Amino acid sequence: MSKHLGALALVLALLGCGSMDRGINPPLAAGARNAGYGLEELNALGGRSDILIFVAFSGGGKRSAAFAHGALRGMRDVPVMLGGPPSTLLEEIDQVAGVSGGSFTAAHYALHGRQSFETFPRDFLHRDIAAYVWGTYLLPWQWGWLVDPGVGTNDRMAEVYDHLLFRGATFRDLQARGRPRLSINATDLATGSAFPFLPHAFDVICSDLARFSVARAVAASNGFPLLFTPITLANHRGPDCAAPLPGNLSTMPMLADYNRRRLIEVVARMADRDRTPWLHLLDGGISDNLALRVTLNFALLGGTDDPRFATAILPVRRLLMISVDGQSATDPALSRQRMVNGLVQIFDAVSGGQIDNYNLETLAVTAAEVDRMVDRQRANRCAHAPVIEGRPCDDVAGTLVHVSLADHPDPAIRDRLRRIPTGLTLPREDVDLLVAAGETVIRNNRALVDFLASPAAPQPAARRAGAARR
């Protein structure tokens, strides 16, 4: 017995050797900064210059991943007219954001494009990912995380995701592909705030996003508390760092002054290496399960006070945000039970109720901020000229479209969809049903189809003048 224990100890020690710095995010070169995600850059990368489209995929395990995949497939069949050359919604997406389960779909599509429709089901949706999770805990040769304080269970899962889905890809590979840009969102354990894998966040900690692993970003976003350990980032900010801090935080969204002040405080804390030498990242659904708040911040932080930016986005006259929500609603059937003893039932009900309540607030905030963005862009255009590219300067519109499992037209299928659990492994028939549901709700959404079908009717002259004055 002692020989076996000694051999096991040797194996664990070897697994831990040399892995202390494995996966640590690289620093920026002296004098460098992260770039490539500005709105004006997105607008120059292709697609129609008169429309910006942001798509956000919610958390909710493989259920959300499959539903989001189906939604992308359905976007191939939604036409974009708007008075210009015909196109499709899929072709015009400028940015995809994902959180938790939705991050798998967002990252895979951003990296592989239309090829993802052929390979994502094989690479992820139909695979037993839970077996890898169990293996991390039950297989002795995967126990390096027990002896090495620099390695956690989610470091192991990042390797799994890289092997199955991303094959060594970094954010430089994503940037080389062009559109759509990708936002993966996690939660900073110390502050409870959303942390996006985006240039402005990596500028704050003076880290090179281009060299960061896509798989590690997805692992951080999907780092369910207790089941997985955090993904840790090093803060490299110091005297040699020239990367700027976000400069327009005072005009950020969230409407309430308290939230703006909190965001400024979080950025200041992250920029102070003495206070924050490390960032520990967990599931992005803790801070924003719809991935909308960070998407909104990205849209606004993508702008600057530089007049050249205002000129570069002058053609934009349509702003569209699409929230694809695969999170199941709470179960009212619990009220018909005399006792609720199952821990899973209780956890799902409590966490689901909290998420649903927070999501309602997030949707309201996002819709209001889209309206404000429209007003700002209308004023921007009308300050330059009464007519831009043949369109009245005030011909600007925007909307938030939210689609979810509850939008399926068939009540029986809706009920079955709601009962599909979260998690990283699902029966093949459930996965296929979720994918089909995503396609259906996108194709059938009248608000989405109508917004993209034709240009809005010209507004009264009085309103155009008022918009220009604003």
C-alpha cells in the first residue's frame, strides 16, 4: 500500500511541476495598447456601413448554447433590406457576445464563421462534456490541481475546450478573421462586476489580449462557482504601461448615477496594481446573464470624443441589439407541491428567480440606452449635414429585440423546452429540439423582421429640426 501511495504522490508532484505560471495572461509590450474593436473599425471591416448589429447570447449551460446556435442558423433566413442591396441578418452581424453557456456558441462562430454550423454540433453540442468535468475530479492523472496552487479545475477545463473547440486559437486569430467581433464576459470575484475580454478591459491591466487564449476566456465565462475554480489574470499595470484607461465613463449607461460611480470605482481599483495584483474570474452569468450590459458598454466605450470618430460613423442609421435568451423560466408547478426537498430543485428555483428579476431590469436599461444612442447618432449626423449618403440626417432608428424559449409558437414544445435542464451534457434529441427552437423564434419574430425589412417612414420636419438642435 505504501508503495502505491508513494507512486501516486510522485505522479501528482510531476503533474504539478512547472505549471505555476501556466495560462497567465501576457503583458503588453512597453508603450503598446490593445486595439481593433472600435465602432469605426467595425464599420470599415465589411457589411453594410449604415447598420450596426450586436447579438448577445445568454447563460444557461448547453441549453443556451444549443438555442443560440439555432438562432444563428435562423438568422441566415432573415432578410435585410432597409432600402439598400439585399442581405441577411447573419451577414450583417458586427459583434457577438456570450456569457456562460452562450460563450461557447459566440466564440465558436466568431472563430469559424459559417463552418460552425457544420462542426459545432460535433465539437460541442453532441459531446458528453460532463464526462470531462467528472474526470477532472475522479481520474488521478488529472489531479495536478490538488498539488499545484497555480492550477485549478477550470485550467483543466480550458485545456479540454481548447482541444475540442478552439485548437490553440487566440484573440489575434479572431481579430484576423474580421467581423463579427467577439465579447466573452466573466465576473470578477472580488467586486462582483462583469469583466469583458475586450481591449478596454485588458488595457486597464496592461495585458495583451491578442495573445490570450480563446478557450481560457470561455472557461472563465463558464466557471460555475463551487464546481470550478476561478481563472486568474495577472495585473501588469506599471510605470511602463502606456495603455489608456477608459476616458468616457461619465457618459456610460445604466442610467442610475450609483451604477456609473461604481463602474468608475471598479476601473480605478483594477488600475491600481498594489490593490489588485490578481483578478479571479468566475461565471459571467453572476453579473450579467444576458451579456447585454457589457455589450452596451462596448458600444459606448467604442466611441471617443475625437471628431474623426463622429465622422467615421456618420453612415450608421440603424442600431440593432438582439438578446438571445436560453435561460429557462422558473417553475410555477413548485407551488402545487407539499414539500420541496431536492437541492437541485431549490437551487434552480432560487437562482432562476434571481436571474429572471435581474434580466428584466437589464432589458429595460438596455432598451432605454438604445433610444439614447439613437438620439446621439441623430444629433451627430444632423450636426454635419441635412442629408448623408442620400438619406435625411434624422433617418436613424434603433431597437432591442429579445427572443427566448418562451417565444416558441407551440405550447407543448414550449413546455418541453422549459423542462430541459442546464448543464454541459444533454440528450441528443433535446439538443436538436433546442437548435430547431432557436431557428423558429428568430424566423418568426415580427419585430426583428419588420425592423430590417424597409426604411422607417420619414419623420415630420418639426422633429427633424428638434433632433438637429439636440
